[in-house]
Amino acid sequence: MDNAIYANITRQSGLLREMQVVANNIANMATTGFRAEGVIFAEHVRALEGQGDSLSMATASGRVISPRQGALDQTGSPFHIAIEGEGFFLVQTPQGEALTRAGNFLRSGAGELVTPDGHMLLDGGGAPVFVPPDARAVMLAQDGTLSADGQPLTQIGLWRPVDPTEMSRQSGTLFSVDSGVEPSEGAVLIQGAVEKSNVDPITQIARMIEVQRAYELGQSFFDGEDQRIRDFLRTAGARQ
């Protein structure tokens, strides 16, 4: 297999990965707190022996999470919380702590605020947020102070990754960070609202078309190379 085919294989592999990312973005256009992803391509250049040209290959080496603020949707639920600005909620999952922007929380039977999947919301000290089951008036200040019937309960924490480049999608709207998290300041919390997905559907659909056309072009190269090799073998066999 010659170098041109190797280079095209890495290109096709990267395009396929990007297509999967774009398709996942489009599928989550209506998912609360979803963060769009993009693929980072890297070029690897290697000098070849002799007087030949260098070999260049492009690979999809990583993903980047879009930090763009999503639109806010007023729901009126006292347990729905939206973040306006930078920062994430911290929730406890079976795999450990995770970051999320999805603020469509519920109150469990025991009184904890949890995600629809049952992951507990953590406060500024890393403890579960608890609201008494018999509490009537639940109020949230913009700094995250949560009160029930006029009595302060706790302060919901906002967090950010120590190294944003190490943030990776754990599942759905959850993100894990190998480098750990630290408190985030400057954002405000809005009660009775949730943040919509930050996916731009027009941009994503346009990108899907571009990736599909680029992939088809690469496939046509493979078809041409296959026909070239077949013609060579046919000609070489006829001369023997």
C-alpha cells in the first residue's frame, strides 16, 4: 500500500469521526444544557528517506467543547436553575463527580435536588443540596443561596475545570475533568429557568454537508486507486 492511500485512510477516519460528532450535536439540539462539540485536526509530517517529498497525514486528535452561552427558557419550576455566565453545576454520579450545565433538577423523596437521572446536586462545599420535603416557599438568590420558608439552607456552588483542555464528555450533558475542578465566580443563577442547548442547527447542518462531500471525495480517490491497481495487474499479467 503506497503513502497516498495511507494518507487518505487517516483523512477518511478523521472525517468519519467528525461526522459522528456533528450528528450527535444535531440530535441534541433540544437537550437542556447540552454543549456542542467540535473535532480538532492535527497534521503529522514525516521526512522520508532519500530525495522524495515528505509524507503528511491529518488525524482527528481531539475534541473541543463549545463554551457559548445557550438561550434561557423560563419554566417556572422552583427547582429549575439556569447559569448565566461561566461555570458548571457539580453533581455526584456513580463514576465520580461530574460537571453539567443542565439545571432541570428535581426534588427526590428524601429531599435532595437531583438530575432527571438521579445524580445529586452538590453545594459549594461539595455536599448534597437538601430541601426539606415539607418546604413550601423555595427561593434562590443570584449568588446561589438557597432558602426554604425564609430560612437559608445552603449555597449552590459553581465550578470550572482546572484545565479546560482536559474536559471530556462523560455522557449526555455530563463532563468529567481529569485535572479536577475549582470554584467559578462571576456568573449568576436564575431560578425557574433552564439553559437550552447551545447547538446552532444551521451551522451544524452546513458542516455535515461539507464533511459528507469531503468524505465522498476521499472515497472516489479509493475507487480510482483500486481501478489503477487492477489495470496494472491486468496489463502485467498479459505481458507474461
